[in-house]
Amino acid sequence: MDTLWILPLMLIPVLLFTSSTFVFYFKKCFYVAWMMILATIAIPICILKSGGRDVENMRIIRFLVWHVKYLLGLRIDVSGLQNLPTEGPYVIISNHQSSLDVLGLMEILPDRCTSIAKKELVYAGTVGIVCWLGGIIFINRKKTDTAKSVMAGAARTMLDKQIRLWVFPEGTRNQKGDLLPFKKGAFHLAVQGQVPIIPVVFSSYSNFYLRKEKQFRSGTINLKILPKIETKGMTTDDISALSDKSYKIMRSAFMEISDITAHSNGPSSH
């Protein structure tokens, strides 16, 4: 009887080599569990270092998460790093495909940078706690008035504390092979603060990660940092044009780098 538990363990390597569906669920479960463990390690370190909620805790989180891409068989190729300013506050905007975006975010996350996320994330166990400790600003997407007031407060915080904010303007995860229309919150934020926008584009994950088809192979994420878009002198009247301009630039880059990734990943095994 004592040896019965060994049989399922022996099956794992067999299934990893023979079943792409098993690989998909195994990697997904491992990713969630490992992030929970890393968050559990990060919580006491953040509290000891900063005494509580502080954007400086993102350095600790960044350091602890940096290696996770290798465990999932992913490589992140970054271009345009020179476009990331080292001084002053700004708003980073990027496309949003899945929870794997966190890995790219942590790859290039500048100092004193946190993000804006949906309110539900705060309830995600130890990950939610560490997000709160990292100064992540939570918004309720269903209550427009509340979201607007939170964004106005975020603009003040950004200027007062000289921090940078990372926003996903699509507003939800999207794996349709294109960018969804942008919501205006990030652009209001940048114009209110009169700070630049830094567009960041992740290539399509469809060459290695397909949720519906239950595929999660090894692969490469191309991450491109585009030149900053200035907002000085802009008013609320310019927000639609600013959003459209950002969308066109990012969509063009997405198509370009996703094509590169498709050629470099090619057909791949798990």
C-alpha cells in the first residue's frame, strides 16, 4: 500500500512527454502555485524592509519573480530599452493577453513603478497581499465613477511620490491575435499629470500558449519598448486623439513583432 502513491508520480514524466493537455494544466497549476509560494516569501521581507505598503517593495517582487520564465520554458527578448526613461514619473501602457504578462512586466519594471489592476486581484491569496504591499492601485471596473476617482487619486499620487504607473488600456485579457480598443483611463492619467506615455508591446503568445486548445509549449516573447509620447500642453479634449495615436503605434508594433516570433518559435514540441 505504501508504494501506491509512487505510481501517479511515475506517470507524471510519461504524461509530460505524451499529452499536451496534461502539460497545459501542469504548467498552469505550477505557475499559480509557485507564484503563491514566492508571494509568501515576499510578504515578510516587504514588511521588514518597508514597514507595509510601499512602491519600493516592487524591487523585492521583481527580484523574486525574475527566474519564473525559465521554469515555464519561456524566453523574453527585450528591444527598445533605451526608450525607458530613468527620471521622473510616467505612464506605461501595454497590451494584455494573460497572467503570463506579469513575467514581461517584471523583466523591464523600472524602479518606483507599480501598476493599476482589477479589484478582484486583492483577494487572490498571498499574491493579492503582496500586490497590495507593492503599492498596486486597485480599481472596480464595474463602477465607472469609483474607477474615475481612483484614477484621479492615482494621478496625484504619481506626481506627489514621483512614481511610474503601468496600465493595461485594453481593460481585460485578450488572446484574439489583435488589440482590443483602448479604454481612456490611462490617457486621462497621463494628461492629468502632464507626464509622458511609454508604450510597451508584448508579441502574440499564440505560438506557445493557446488556452482554448490547451497548448502551453516553450517559446519566446518579444517585448518592445516604443519611444515616449509626450502629453505636455494636452487637455481632456486631446484624449481621444492621444488614445487613437497610441493604439495605432502599438498595433503596428504588435503585428511586426508577433510575425518575428512566429518565425523564431516555429512548430514546437513540449
